[in-house]
Amino acid sequence: MHELVVSHMIHGPCGSLNSDCPCKNNEQNKCRFRYPRQFNEKTLQGKDSYPVYRRRDNGIEVDIRGNKMDNRWVVPYNPKLLMMFNFHVNVEVCSSITSVKYVFKYIYKGHDKQVINIDPDGQPIYINEIKRYQDARYVSPPEAIWMIFSFPLSQIYPCVMALQVHLPNQQMVRFKASLFQFPNALRRLLATILSFCEPGDVRRLWHDYYNGISEDYRRQYGSVERVQNMVLTEIMVFLQSMGDRIDDFDLPKINQNVDLEFGVFCEVQEECSIVLEPEHLQARDSLNPEQKFVYDEIMRHVHNDIPGVFFIDGPGGTEKTFLYKALVANIRSCGHIALVISSSGVAANNMLGGRTAHSRFTIPINLENNSVCKISRQSGTAQLL
């Protein structure tokens, strides 16, 4: 047994004894398996449900590749398995509840396969789900033999199926959104359905739920035309934020893109109604010297109405977004409109009122030689820009 342990169950050497050992953690320059372990007089329960086994300081040392190794370098093992297989067998008790999940993961682990098709642009794409299933399905030899012999593929013990029990007055009840949602939420929901669900009869959807989505405007305004125009304008704004255009759907046309009460475009109203965060306004007091220099220079151009282009560059973690928030908040606090535009949706979400370039400038997703931004001179977007 001693010879087997010395031959198969000694870790390393690693750490200071062998800097080229693959188990070394490059960041901490230590063994990632925590060798050498400490001597212990008795077995204890350690962190993460792994035990700290007893390691006697018996003074016995062996020579492994020119290094003296003692009991601290021995990998936990099972004597019977070590005698039976005569190779490295690491055996440790893991009492965590997650160990059950680990076992099931290996038993039911399937194969990895992915089907990829390259289709030409402009051609309709037909998805054959049956063929995809047949191409991606893989039956291993053990699974094939099991199925040939008609062995059961699954078993439930005990053979009980849990059924829903309807207690008195506790039945499952579904409510229409129009019964409890506010009109603004219903208008956003309608825009989401149009953008992502591809309904077949959009005009019928509009007529069925028009009373719910226009309830607040009908209380404020007496003009039917104004109410419909306000509802369509807000739905248009929601669709634009999702990358769609209201003209692509079978909805009534907006008679004017101008708010009838205030005489300003809804896009301008949306930018002017952004609520400023107090911490963004106060961020200018926490800028470092370099950020303060950039902030003062840009604000000088803003206050004196001097055109200018500025490029702010820096590696990640240098608080560029912090500077942007301070600039945008203080520009807006002066009554100016500050448009926050980025190339990605993730970056746009980091700023109040942020929009992607494709959304703000209506840039087509698929660009061609004759692609243009569809912004009419009379539109609210043109007035905002």
C-alpha cells in the first residue's frame, strides 16, 4: 500500500518546488488544489462541505523527483480502490446538496450538436423542423441497444401524478389586461405585440381595444380626432424605441405629427420631459482634474454657443460614463436638449434618454448601396435634430 501511495497518490511537487507545474494559479502563484495541506490530528468539516482529513505528522518523507515530500502532499484515496485499479484514484466525501445535481448532470448529459445553414439574402427561409430533428438527433450504441431490447426509458416511483387541487374560491382565473392596466401601459403593450408577436389582423386589434388604450385621453380632450392622434403618436414613439415604424402596420394614419395642445413635436416633448437625477447633477463636484478639464471645456462651448467636436478616449474603468452623465445632466438643466446616441443598446441603457443610432436616425439594419435614413422634413425627428 505504501508503494502504491508513493507511486500514484503524491501531488506535485508544485508551488515553490516546481514553478512549471500546471496546477499553479498564475495570479496568486499558489497551487489551485491547495497543496501542501496542513497537518491535522483529526478530520474536520471544512468550507463548501468538503472535509479536512486527518494528516499525521509522522516524520515519514519520500523522495519525489529530488524533493522531500511528506504526508501533506498525499491526495485523499480509498485503499480498496487503489489496490484494485493500481492508478491514481482521488476519493473525497462531498456532503453538499449540490452534489446530487452534479451526479444527475453526468447521467443525463447529452451530446452537443448544432445545425447551421447559410441562406442567400432576399430568399424566403423555410424551416423544416422534422428534418432538423432528424439531423440533430444522435443515438449512441448503448442507447440503441437499450431501445432494441425495449427496456423502459424512464420510471416514476411512486406512480403518482400531482394534480391541481381547486380549493374553495381559489380557482385559476385569467383577466384581460384592459380590465386592470392603465391606458399608458396598454399602449406600450399594444406596441410590444405589434413589434414582437406579428398579429394577423392589426386593425381588428386596434378597434377591439381602442376604448382601453384611449381612456385617459378621452377624459382630457373632447375632440375624437385629437384623442386618436395622441394615442397613435404615443404608440409611434414606443414602436420607434423598439426599432419599428408605425407606417409598417395597418393602423390609422396620424393626421399631424404635432401635439395639438402645445404646438410642439412629440419627440421634442419626450426629450424635454426627461427627469434629471440629482446625483448626475452633483457628479461635476466629484470629477478628477482631467475630467474637470474636459467638462469645463465642453460647457464653455455650450454656454457661449460655440460649435465643437470632442473625442473622449480612455481604457475601461476610467469613469467615462460618469463624465457623460455629468455633462448631459447639466446641459439639460440649462434648458438645452442633449441627445444621447450610441452604437449599441447596452451603452444606450446606461444613460437617461439614451437611444441607439439606428433608432434615433432610422438607419436601416440591412444596408444597401441606395439605403437612406427615412426622416422627412416635416417629422418630429427632423425638428428635434
